[in-house]
Amino acid sequence: MKLYSRGQVAFFSVLSGLLVFIIAAAGAGLWFGPLGRFFAPPAAEADLAVQTPEYHDSLLVKTVEIGPYTGDERENITVYEQLNEAVVNITTERVTINWFLEPVPQEGGSGSGSIIDSQGYVLTNNHVVENAYKVFINLADGTQIEGTLVGTDKENDIAVLKFEPPKGAQLRVIPFGDASNLKVGQKVLAIGNPFALERTLTVGIVSGLGRPIQTGRNTIIRNMIQTDASINPGNSGGPLLDAAGKMIGINTMIYSPSGGSVGIGFAVPINTAKRVVAELIAYGKVRRGWIDASLVQIFPALVRYAKLPASSGLLVSRTRRNGFADRAGLRQGTEPVRAGSGIIYLGGDIITGADGLRVNTLADLYAALEDNKPGEKISVEVLRGGNPAIVELILADREELINQ
């Protein structure tokens, strides 16, 4: 048996104690310096990496700011919660005649509208309330109030209604935005009442801008906003909003072979509505200028028959005697010919432009003069005997001409 000196025994005691300390420290995960990194098991080092202060702080900040929703979701929720009560449901009654020639009221259409004033003015589409005998405004709390039709602009499919707010009610109002700076790809939100459901929210983007859409009235609504936010029939008249909750358009129509939303919806830009709302409230209509003449849209058979010098444009058949166009020198036709069930006069000027815009059709002329008022003077481009000419004339009142 080998014997150790007292000094050797003391050395081994210290060494064994150190080993015990190292083993205990390893079990507790207390490692320092290179020695700790050398002995630390891989799993422990991975755990320490996840708990670095920088990553941990970042995660805490995100959790505090966002909570259970993403930033985009929070934006959608906020817009809906703040503005959905300003979107009303509109229902109408129409009158029909029964077999005994008696007027019979029946349920009409349904749509949406936006409260735009604390006095109870509502902005919607004209087609929602067209030919209505009665109009009812259904508020967010379920209250139904009979409203009145203040004014309509059929050419832009806009109407303004009015209802008396309940006593003491604080109406939520949707603020107007600006559609002139919209960008394709910008997020938009639509609130409405499709299929007679409670107010609903759909979200999409601006898919296109400046779309000219022809209506069934032979008129064109210019600068329509195209969106892929779902717009169903009950959404008509409701607001199209930007991410800040400002109204940038009035949801108006969809393109759909089946009648349901397929991601191609159109809204009247709010800038168009802002131009006409005050006039609708003041006068019940929009006063627009028109050329006081009988105009015929050129068609191929007429071009061939009359050997016209243009394949498109508006033929001036007759001018009103001593009217604005007549006094300005716009030349009417002199040769009467039968066209269908009517008579037109050949040989007059052919209008090819108005107020700086190209005119190929009657719809083009409606669009060109959409912002012009009666009494304003404009330049009209014509072909006279095949030669271009300019006629400066004063516009008449379109509605007065229609009612003559």
C-alpha cells in the first residue's frame, strides 16, 4: 500500500473539493468564462441565446402595442367601430297600379347611405331611391324614420335625403375625404347593408382610377374608382373609406355576370359629390349647361348616305330660333330626311369637341359639360363643310330644354 505525505494529502483534498464545486456548478448552470462555455451542454447555450435582452425587449414592445391583433386588423376595427353607426339602411315604397286602376303601395328597393351632417342629411345613390313613393331611414339603434328626398343628380347617380334626428340624439357623421390623390394599391374599406343584414365591413384596395362608366341614361360618370372590396347590391349608396376613416367614394355598382360581387366594384369619387351636394340641398337639382340645339349622334349608315366628312361626332340638325347657339352662329341643317320615325336635317355643322374635350358621342358631350353651368361661355369645335371651325357660345339650362 502506497503512503502519501501530509502535503500530498492536502493537495488531493483541495483538488477533489474543486472538482465537487465544478460538478455542482455545472448542475446549477453557473458557468463563467471559457470554462463555462466549454462544459456547458448545447441545449443550455441555445436557451441563453433565445433570452438575449435585445430580442426579449423587442418582443415585449410588440406585445404591448398590438395585443391580440395585427396593426392592419386594429386599423380596420377602429374605422368600423367609429363610423358604422353613421351608415344607415334605406328602404323605399313604390306605387303600382292594380287591375282596377287603383294605386297600390309595394315594397321597393333597399340600399345604404352615409350621414354627412348632424342635421340629418344623408348621401346615397339616386338609383336606391329612384321612383320611390316613400323613403325610410333605418338607424343603427333600430329606429326607423321616414325621410324626404332633398335632391337628385341622375347623371352622377347621387341623391341627398333628409330625416329629423330623434330628440337629444347625437348623430355620428362620416367626414369627407379627397379622392384626387388616390393611388392604385391603396387600402379602402366599404361599410354597407347587403342582403338586409346588419352593417358589414369589407376591405380591399383601389384597383383602378379614372374609369369612365356609361350608365343606362346614355351618360358617362367620369373618374370612377374601381375597387376589389366586395360591393353587393345592398352596399349601394354606402361609403368607400380610406384607412383614416374619411369617405373617398360612394359605392355604386358592380360588374358581375352572376349578380354577386366578383371583385370589380365601382364608386363615385367623393370630389364629384362635394361639387353637387350643396346645390342639391339648395335647389333640389344640379343646374347644368347645354347647347340649345337638336343634335344627332353620327352612325355609319348616316355617314354613307350623307357622305359626311366625319365618322363620329354630333350632327347639328336644328338650332332654337334666336337661341344662344343660333345667335353664336352654330349652323343647322337644311335638308330634311327621314330617319326611323323622325326627321333630321342634313348639311349642318358637326360637333367634334366641346370645352376642350373630344366629342364622339352624346355621352361624350354630357361628360364634357357635366361641370358647366347655364350662362357660361364655351368653345365648340365643329366641322363645317369639311373644314374645322370654332364657335363660341353661351350654354342654356339643360333641364329647361328637356322640359320644353
